[in-house]
Amino acid sequence: MPYIKLFETRIKADFEKACAMMERENIKYEALYEYRLEREKDYDPFVTSGAIINVPRSVYHDADRLLVENKLKEKEDPAKQRFSFVNKVDKYLFVIPVIRSVPLYGKLLGLLAFTGVLLFLWLFLQHDHNFLKANEAINRFQVKSIHFEGTEMIPATEYDYDLVVLDNTEQISFRWVPNDVTFPGFNSERVSAKWVMDEAGKELVVYDANPYGDLYNGKYAIESSFWTNEIRLISTTTRIVLRE
């Protein structure tokens, strides 16, 4: 039979009185001596000292009414119960000296802001440089811009007459097997090359590009932007800005 919490106190006299009432009414209960009980009536409400009385769920309402009638416990207010989590948060935050004197609403706003910062950092760290997904056979990225030795290059890939092009975007397509990659052409067909990641998995090596080897061949550092959702491939001569 499941037990639920009926009463929690830090005053030893109240604890003993509640136990005596349970025994007098033949109400089964269990006492959890999780804390040290205070004998004094004047006690620090934030000191971790006290005990808990649990009762079976089937007798909870009778036991609760008994304690309320004997003024050991206030009648539960449904509206107050909705804020029980807030009260618990306030209790735990009180142990931090810096924010002990901050009003409750200030603590809650600070907690929300802190949670938001953690969420932002998690999203930022998840936006890593591993832009090639191993579970995809082909990875296609839209080319936003290409710069070679500081000069912007405007790609213009020519396709076979029977190929239907749904849009005018230029793309870079990676194939895992056999590690082929195709780049946009310049008044030409798409440029084929090979690619591999270095041992650390942080840089992309492109080789055997034909034609435009001077433009595309090289070792690229991979940078990603959380704000613009862009990926930048940067070599000693070339900078390619991509969008997934």
C-alpha cells in the first residue's frame, strides 16, 4: 500500500503530538527521521532539522482532518498547492548567501534567466563543425558566396539540356562513398573532386578538383555561425559560405 506525506515539522513537541494522535485513532503511519528535531519553539525555519510522517493513501484524508482540527496543520488550500514548487525553489535558493535577501520574484526571474543562458549555451555547443551527417548518402549545401584570393567569384553552372533544374541555387554535394564532392562551375559543368576529413575531424581536405583546382583544392577550416545558420569553409586562398 503506497504511503504519502501527511505532516512535516521541525518542532519535536508537534511531532510527538501528531504521532500520539495517529496511535490513538489507530491510524497506521511511518515516521522518517530525516532531520534532527528541534526542541525549542523558536527555530530557524531554514535549518534542515525535522521529521516527516507518512500515512497510507487510503487514510490520508482522515489523518489530515485530525491534524487540522487539532491545529497542528493548516487546511490545504488548492490555490496554495499550485505554488508549492515555487516555495520549494525559494527554500533551496535561500542557502545561497548572495541571493538570500533578494525577493522571491527576483529569484524566480534570475532562475529563468539562468535557465535561458544554459539552454542557449547548449544550443550553441550543439551547433558544431561536424556538418557532414554520416547517416546521409549525399549532403547538399546551398552556396551563398565564394571568394578566391579576396575576389568574389560568381558561380554559373551549366547543366545538360535534359536536366530539369527546379531553382537557380548553386550547391556543393558530398558523397560518402566513394568520397566524391561536386562544386559549382563557372560557365561550365559542375566541378568534381575528392574529399576527406583530417585525423582530428576538424578540417576538410579537398583534392583532385578538375577543373578549377587552384580555387577548390586545399585544406579548409570549418566555421559555423549560430546566429545566421551558415557554414564557412576557409582555406589559405578560398572562402566558401554555405547554408544547409
